[in-house]
Amino acid sequence: MAEKRKLYRDLEDLPGVGGATAEKLKAAGFGEFSTLATASPQDLAETAGISTETAKKIVEAAVDAVEIGYETGDQVFERRKCIGKITTSSKSLDDLLAGGVETQAITEAYARFASGKTQLAFQLAVNVQRPVEEGGLEGGVIFIDSEHTFRPDRIIQLAEAKGMDPQEVLKNIHIARAENSDHQMILAERAEDIIKDHNIKLIIVDSLTSQFRADYLGRGALGERQQKLNKHIHTLQRLADTHNLAIYITNQVMDDPGLLFGDPTKPIGGHVLAHASTYRLYLRKGKDEKRIARLVDSPNLPEGECVFKVTPKGLGD
């Protein structure tokens, strides 16, 4: 295994990869052996514009170039020690999430409009730039905006409330407007270079499902929509794992007409999104500035609720 790893030092060393193909792979976010080794040959062929047979050879060679296999529980435990947390600026919400929004994970917040999803996104975009000892990760932000919700004036307001330079904070946020679902997927797939060049520690997608909901109408298109949504969410998870960054996504909701009692609010995305999100928050609007957050799903935390507030100075208790 070690001998093979010596043979493949660059992408061009892999069989079937020349200079042009290597550039396509890098542009598609497959610039590392580890990402190639875990890629689907079909996805690789489609994304990089190469044949499926060539893609299979590249994946097989990449598997030979890296160590992929089983780990013991203590090895996973050691690796998880490098996970970072981003404070939400609300102690009660941080406690609900065991310290804040986690790296190497996807945190989803779904809610009706005006419930605080985007406000939490803005707060995280500011807080991630703060020092580690102050609940940040000293990193930049990618903000994929599918609903035209990004407001720099709100970022300025939050930054000033934290005593930070608003212009420097804005310079560390890289915004792209997703015009449709395919464009949104491309933005995530091509985020690799920005992540490396600007020390990105947080990717925000607000909202994840808006464009998919608009592009795929009716039950006949549901299967294709879910397949693409599944691919998109796995791209985000791969970025989180590869670069030890946090993913925060917002999600739209709908009412279940068949539910006669209880809360009819259901998140968009079905089981695909439910299984993919590491932490799932349901936000509700209370009186005045109050918001209620319920942790609906987590692999290691109990379900629970907390109350926080959204003020002109940001989130708080």
C-alpha cells in the first residue's frame, strides 16, 4: 500500500488523468486523492466531463493511493477531538446543541417565515470569525443565497454589537446567489478553491430547498428532485468532513393537510433531508422577540427545547 502511495503524488500520476482532466477534477472539487477515492464513478464522470470507464479507473487508483478501511472506536474518538463549535450567542441554544453549531456536521433549521432561521445564519456568519476562546473558529464564510435574503446592513449591525470591524467581517463572507437548483449545486461543488484560499469554516445555504421546490413541480418530478437534493446534501457533507467546517442550512416548511390534531408543520425534503442532517432544529416564533427552538434529531443529544430572542443586537437569552 505504501509503495502505491509513493507512485501517485499528483493527480496527473493517476491512470487516465492528463493535465486537462486534472484541471476538470480540481474545478469540480476533486483535487485530493481522498475525495476521489470516495467518489461515485458516475458522479465523477458527470461532474468532470469524462467517461464512466475513465472515472472507474481514477477512483480505483485513488483508493490504492490512500488508506480507506475500518477504524477502531478510539481512533474515531481521537479524530473528533478536532471538531470545533460556533456559538449562537444564546447560551440556552448553545446548551441545546452541546456548545454550538458543530464542524464536520450539517445543522438544519426549519420553520415558518419570520421564525429566526436567517437571523441565526447572520449571527453564525459573524461569530465564526471571532477567536476560538470567544466561541468562533477564526475563519471565513460561504453564503449560498437562494431566497435573496442576505443583507449586509444586518451583518454590520451584528458586527458592531460584538465590537468587530464591520468592513472586515463583510470581506470574510463570500456570497453567491443561486438562480436555480442546478446553479445551487454547482456553487457547492466548486467551493473547494474558496475554502482553501480563504480559510472557510462555515457554509450557509439559505434556503436549501427553495430552488428545488420551484424547479420540480408535481408528484411526477418528485423522484428526480429527491435524487438531486440527495446529491447536493452529500456534496455539502463531503466539504464538511474534508475541511473540518460547519454546514448550516435553512429549510422551508409546509402544512400537512391530513393532520387533524397537533402541529401540522412539516419540513420540505422528505426522508432524504431528514436522514442527511446531523442536527435538526425546529424554530417557532413566540411573543415579541422570543423564539422557541426544539432539537428534533441528533445522533448523540437528547431531544429538548429552549427559548432565545432575536434583537437588533443579535441573538441572546
